[in-house]
Amino acid sequence: MDRTPLPTMLLDLLSPPYVLLLLLPVVFFIHKRITSRYAKRRPLPPGPRPWPIIGNIHQIGKKLHISLTHFSKLHGPLISLRLGTRVVVVASSPMAAKAILKTHDGLLSARSIQTALPYKVYEIDRVAIILAPTCNDKWRSLRTLCRTELFSAKAIESQAAMREEKLREMVEFISRKQGQVVNLSEVVFTCVFNIICNLLFSKDLLSYEDEGRSSVLKKVVSRLFYLFVAPNISDFYPILARLDPQGMQKKLTDCLKEIFAAWENHVKERKETYSHGSTTADFLDVFLANGFDDNQINWLAIELLLAGADTTSTTVEWAMTELLKNKQIMQTARDEVDRETKTNSVKESDISKFEYLNACLKETMRLHPPIGFLGHHAPETCEVMNYTVPKDAQVLVNIYAIGRDPSVWEEPLLFNPSRFLGSNVDFKGNDFELIPFGSGRRICAGMPMAARQLHLILATLIHQFDWSLPDGEDFAELDMSEKFGLTLQKEQPLLLVPTRRRI
């Protein structure tokens, strides 16, 4: 009989060979549980093979919308990539867009927050609408407030005279520039920016003349647009966020402070004179009536300004570019506007009569959507189209790719407004082949006002002016490439020489 002391036997059993033998059943059990759990889980959507550490970053060019459209052609309507440590899932067909924006809208309506934003996530959740990370009760109440006070049919009708006045100012400025070169996008941006400023603060913040504070503010706004989409290594590797290696947080902070300063004194004065129960003159009065603090006022104001001004000016620039390149389409649109406009200037009441112009704008937003992607976030793992979308994945809907999909559109690269005549396809979020304003819970709250402004501005530009290129250049030679940014602007701005028409 072995008389080896019990402690010694235990020590022998704990030596490496025996430990492995003892752990084998445990390892087998754990392995079985894990494999059985993941055997039921669908794979990630297909996509280009990632490299270690960097993932697919090296395969993304400067024009993200072009790169991701190319990958969708190779790998299918729902693809996945890895950018650093982040998984990105991209939908590039109406069916895939519907799965994200409708079928799984309740889960995938969350938003990713840029690491460079100088606000904590909980603070953004409190003050933001567009960038709010969740669709919580606070977010719903803010959207309801905006819809009721700014974007309802009644509110939009009450704003008509102010918008028409701002259009008159734009026409007067362009008229003074007859025979000179104007940057059309900048002119339209100033007009729309001031329309929104008057809705918010009852005052203009920009002037058409590039002098003084107005010029500085325009440059700061342009810089902010760039910083919102500039590649930030901290977004790919969140562990670096505190270090802010590119100084992006400081740059964004400085930009935001400069823009907030544009209305800081005005807000302060209104706060001092405001009395509850007084007549509401603008949205600032609504902010004050609801007890909003400075952070809430500043952030909501900047979201409304950035979302409204740049997208509208970009769409008008592309629409004018396409009309000028296509003389017959321009003539048809102009004839309709001239025929249906009963006074010297276009009125908002005329807009409903512009069937062909409406088709031109739909075709513009199909071919040149103001934003390339709708950005969402997966707070939990879910399945979409028989693939796994992992927790914390960034989810993008590639509007640009959908608008140019040959399986959806006949001759997709051809500008042909007639495809929308007699068609029920609209941009209100129910037809997933045309979603420039998004769809689902995150659909653009300002879509009704934006659509009216687009029609009014475009109709005014073709009704009031003839246009030519500097040095008599040919419209057929216009550069049609985009530059990637917060909006998909023309890479080469549309520079035109106006001549006032005799109406």
C-alpha cells in the first residue's frame, strides 16, 4: 500500500501533466458551450479581408462614398469592414436600407458619437437631436418641439413672407453682380443660413459681402464642416481618445466657441428681457419658454443651421449644374416656372404647380444626394438579412450607392427627370430607393421646410437670371466629381456669370 503523505499526493496531481488531464473535461465542456452558442449565430456580412491591426483602413480612399460603393459591387448589398478596431456594416440597396431603417429601426436608430466632440455622451444625449446617441424620451420631446414650432404646416406657412424676403435680398445681390463671377453655392448658403437664423433669432448672421465678421464666420463654419468628417485615429482606436493625438477635440472646441459667440450676446440680452407668457417671436422664445440652458440653445441652434444650410446649398448647386449641362431640360423647367408664375417673382404658393421642377429636384437628389450616408449604431448584437451585426458596430446606409444602382434605376448615371413624371416614388422616407432625407425615426425633421426652400430657390434662380460660365466656357465640360465631406459638394465649385432676365 502506497504510504505517500496526502499533501505530497496532491502536489503531484497539481504538476503540469496531471493538471492538463484534470482540466480536459472542463475545457471540453467550455468549448462545447461556446461553439454551440456561436453555431447558431450568423456570420458577419461579407467584405474585403482586413489586415491585422489596421483592418481595411488602407483600402479606403479620400472619397469614402466611392470606396464603399465599389466594395458593395464586389461583395453584395450588405457588407462589413473593419476600420482599426471598429466594425462597420454598410447597406447599399433599397432592401438592405429597409432592413436597417424600418425592420430593425427600433434597435439600429442609435448613433455613434465622435471621440473628438468636446461633450460627454450623456450631455449630447441631453441637448442634441441629430447627434443624440439614443432615441430616448428627451430626444422625442425635442423633435416634437421642433416639428410643432418650426416644421409643422402651420409654422411653415407663417414663415413664407420671411423666406420670400430673403429670396428678394439674394436676387438683389446677384443682380448687382451682373457680368461678374459669383460662387453659386456660397450665395445660396448665405440665403439659407440667414433664413434659419431668422427662424431662430430674428436676425441675419451673414451678409453677401465678404467683409468683417461675416467673412470670418463663413470660414469658421466651413472649418467645422471639415472637422466633423476629417479622419480621426481616435475613432478607429478609441483607446487613444484621451490622448487626442491629432488635437481634433481642441480644434472642434475652438470652432464651436467661435460660432456660439456669433449669437451669444443676442441670447444674453433676450434672456434678460424675456418674460414668461409673452408672444413667441422666434424659436429662441420657445427655448426660453421651456427653460433651456445655454448649452441646449447653442447645440440645437448649430444642429439646425448645419443640417439645413449646407445640404440645401449643395443640392441647389448640383441641380443648377445638371440643368445647365442639359439645355433642353433647363428650357422645359424654365418654361414651366415662367408659365405658372403670375408675378415678377416666384411665390411659395406657386410651388405646387411645378411638376417638372419637382422631378428635376428628385433626380438631383437621386444622382447627387446632399449627404452620402446615413450613420447609425448597433447598441446590441442583432441579425440583419441573415448576417450578424455585432454590438457597437457602426451601421451606414449608402444613399449614394442606392441612387446609382443599375438594378434599381434604368441608365442610373443619366440625368433624366422624366423618370419621376407619373411616378409615385417620393423622398418622404417610404420609398427606400430615394431617401435623401433618411427614413424611420431618424428621418430629417426639417424635410417639409427643406423641400419648400429647394423648390423656391431653384425656381427663382432659373426664372430671374440667365447664366453663363466665365470666359465663355462650355457647360458640357463642367466637372461633375464630388468631394467627400459633411455633404457631397462639387469638387470644383460652380462659378457662374448672371444676367438678369426681362420677364
